Amino acid sequence: MTSSPRSQLIDPSLLDSLLGTASGRFVVDALAECPSTSSVLLERARQGIRSGTLVVADRQTAGRGRRGRSWQSSAEASLTFSLLWRFSGGVSRLAGLSLATGVAVARALVGCGAGGVGLKWPNDILLDEGKAGGILVELESEPGGMLAVIGIGLNLDLPPPGEEPFLYRPAALAQALSPLPDRHQILARLLVELAGVLDLFADGGFSVLRDEWQVHHAWQDRAVRLFDGGRAEREGICLGIDADGALLLRTASGIERCLAGDLTLRAA
């Protein structure tokens, strides 16, 4: 029995041929399986590999999401990769990096023809308000600056039901794109947009991308609850984000600036 195109490893040469002006900016390592692309890349980053190195895996056995959540993946159902990017300066310059990454992903999905693309603070990619993917950024200091390992996972098809219910309703690119483009085309579009957005971010910080994030903000002016550690900390109206990427909530006490937590919609 022959394997489907989605079950075949990403071909770095084919991928590079699709990158246009971004060709040569990335070094791609395609793996059949690993525990976590971010774990693999972070370990390599500490050894001094170049910025722009990418690890993409057909299957993750211990993928990481925010707050220790797991993110499983397979070639047939998902696209999962991590990208190393180096920045000058200290960690304060990287405020809003995960949100900037969301802007790049939104640009790429819209460029592929997907409708209903939305962003939810702080790191979720939505399609028609279902969760289609997520972003996890891990930072470490090094001489002269900071390294960032940017992990991105996208559902190509809907994941099977798990033993535990999904925190948010899942969505997949196959629901928004028919036929679904080849994984090389999707990944190439993502990398082109990431290169452009990360260049902008390095020069001007998140403030230069804030308005574009707001355009895609799925929960603007909606009633939400903010949870921290499983406890509801605040309720209010979601006003989006400020120039540093902090969440702005209109609560009974006024407009509050929130730096961490998980958002859910509040029942009417």
C-alpha cells in the first residue's frame, strides 16, 4: 500500500524552492518522529546553531502547549514545527512575540485562501471560532541577546476525540480549504510570513503589529472570563491588547491590564 502525500516527510529542497525571496533564510530538519520539536530545537540552540533553523516532525509524542498541556501530532492530521530566531537586546524587547507570531500565521492562512481566521489572546489560532492551532514561545538569554524557539502546531484535519474533553472546540484547515494544499505549500507560506513579521518585530517591537493583530481579534468587545491556575480571576469585556501585548479588560473596576491567564467566553 502506498503512503499518502501527507504521510511523507517534508522535503527541505522542495520547501526551499517555494520560499521565493525568503529562500536560503531557513535550515530545515525534517524528522519522522520526536518527543517535541521545541525540545529538540532548544537543545540544539544551546549548541550555537544558526538563527532560522527549523525542526518539523511528522509525529510528536510529547508535544508541549501552554501551561504544561500536551499537543499530539501526526503527518496526516497536523503540521507541527519549531523555529529558532535570535534577537539582540534583553528579554523586555520580546514582549508580544507570541502575538506577533500569530499575525504571521493569520497572514499565511488568509494567503492560502482560508476564511474565518481569528486570533485569541494569548496564543490561539482560530477558524470560525474553533481552535485550529496554537503557538508556544520559549526564550533563553545568551551572550549578546536572546534566543527564541517558536513552536507552532496547526490541525490539518480534526483530531479524534480524546479521553478528556477539549478545552476549546477544535477546528482544522481542511474545513476552511478545499482542496487542502500540500503541506509544503502551507509551511512555505508560513515561513515567508514569519520571516517578514519577525524582521518587523526585531526592528520595532510588537507595537508595529498591534493594529494588525486587532483586525483578527476574534473576541473583541465580548464578555469573557480570565482564568489563572484554573481559577476565575476576572470578568469583563475584552478590549483587545495594548502596544506591549497585554490583554485589556473592562471590568467593574475600570480597564485592567492583564499579563497572563486563559480566556473563555462568558455565557450571556
